[in-house]
Amino acid sequence: MAAALASIRDIEREVAALRIAPGSDVPSQRTSVMTHTAWVPPEWVEAAEDVLTGLAERHPSRTIVLVPEPEREDGLEAQVDVELFPSGEGRQICAETIRIRLGGRRASAPASVVQPLFLPDLPVFLRWRGVPSFASDPFETLVDVVDRLIVDSTEWPELPGSYAKLAGVFDRVVVSDIAWARTSRWRRQLASLWPGIANVERIRVTGTAAQAALLAGWLRSRLARPVQLEHESADHLSAVEIDGKPTPFPPGDPPPPSDLLSEELDRFERDRIYEEAVRSAAA
């Protein structure tokens, strides 16, 4: 295993060296479409790596994985991986992954570490694993330097309370929620029942707490009036009832996590309907 890198300059040198394919003197073509930053507390590292494995070829990018370890000695330890993919006529494109462990006070100021590594003139996405530490220095500084924040509120234990804090950043950064994306098939199915659901009073959701809260918030925001929520906990969204009547199961299969993140990385505009659903869920 390569020795850990301890400075931004060392990281940049390692990236440049690894972009040169064996037997060639010319760096592989970089075709990055974004800088993808991920804030990954240690307990989320394994899950994050599983998702990243399915992204590299679909979204060639510079991915910067930040692992905060505030209990360790001040400093950073980084490792760099560059994957090369054939691009026809003997050419190759590369996807760069930089994994950085932030020790001690470095974990409180991640923006100063990642900003020099952002690729110029490309959008910057931040995937935050777990509940964002709203109002903390790491969260505040990173939100100020990225173009889009991607969360998965399925990972949040205290709902719908955390949605009120999330709504507080909507005017600062574009927000995507993978939990919201997981409800898309069911929202389309419910919308197809219009106007039969115009007078709905109660929705019962079998799924995660996030899916239940967001579906109820979506209905409330669309109808502009209260709708009672009943929630039956499950690992995935498997059933919806409207005023006691089961909703037909939507066609298709739920996409895997890497596909969901991939879709969110293709979005650049604010989702006002999602924002209204979050505010309604938090109310």
C-alpha cells in the first residue's frame, strides 16, 4: 500500500503521476464533469465505498472523500486512486478518487483542504453521509463552497424534526435528497389517481420514516391543507394507502443506491416541489 500523503501539494503530484498510463509518457485525458466531494464519518465509510464503486465510469470526476477523525492528532492523511477507462482509438479517460482522513483541528476546517483540489470551472457536489451537523463549522464551511448538497434523509434517526433544519439551507445551496428520489415512482402513481385523491384525509405509508414523511409532506403541499400520516416502519417503500384504500403498486423495480446518486449528480436546478414537501413534513 502506498504511503499516506500529508499535504495538498503531495496529493496533486500523486494525481498527476497516476494519470500517466504504464508504457506512456502522456497523461490520460481527464474528462471530469464535476468535483464530487463526500463527507463520510468513519461509520459510513464501507457504505460510501460500495456506492462509489458503481459511479466512476458513469460520472468521470474528481471524487474527494473526507473522513473526519477529530479525536486524532492534527493533520491529514491522503491516498489517491486513478482509474483508467478505454475511450476508443487507444485513448483513455481517467476518474480520480482522493481519500483524505482529517485529524484533529483539520476536521473542523475541511473547506480549506478541499478547495485547492476542486477542478476549475466545474460544478462541485457535496454528498453528506448521515445527519448533517447543521450549524457546525464543517457543515457551514463546506456548504459555502459547493454548488449542490446531496443527502439521504433515510439515514437520519430523528424525523421529521431534522427537516426544519434542512429547510434553513435551501436559499444557500441546491439540495437533493436520495430518500425523495426513492419516492418518485409512488408520487407518479398517486398523481395518476387525480382527481380521485383531491379530498384525501389520511395517507398510510409502509416504508422508512423519511419516505413516509416526504410523501405526506408532498400531498399536503400539493393540496395546500393538512393530511394525516400513518406510518408502518419497513426497510423500503412497499405500500401506500389513501383513506384506507391500497394504492396500486407502481411498475418497475427500485434502483440501486449507485443509480440514485448518479441521477442526483445529473441535476443542477432547485427542486421547488421537494422543498415544499420538506417544509410541509416539518410543520
